[in-house]
Amino acid sequence: MPTPNFEDIQAAYNTFPSTVKSLMLSTVTATGQPQASYTPFVMTGDRSFLHFCEWAL
């Protein structure tokens, strides 16, 4: 398998957000407990918007 060049990696990085509509948000609590939760997101231009529910925080 050939090693991808930087341009291929950059193209994949730039197009990936348009192929998904949600993500797993990984955080750590104040006491160091890891947490992961699902959240929908939207990207428009150079801005991204995440939707947070109070029960998920």
C-alpha cells in the first residue's frame, strides 16, 4: 500500500466533515473521569456548530 502524500491527507481532512452529521465528543470531568457523548454538528464555511443537551453535560 503506497504512503499517502500530504495533499491526499489534506483533501480527506477537508472533505470528511461533509460525510458525517454527528460526532463523539470526548471530555474529562473535573475529577479526571473520561466521558464520551454523541452530538450532532453542522459546518458552514469556516465555522462549526455543536448541539449540546443539558442532560448530556
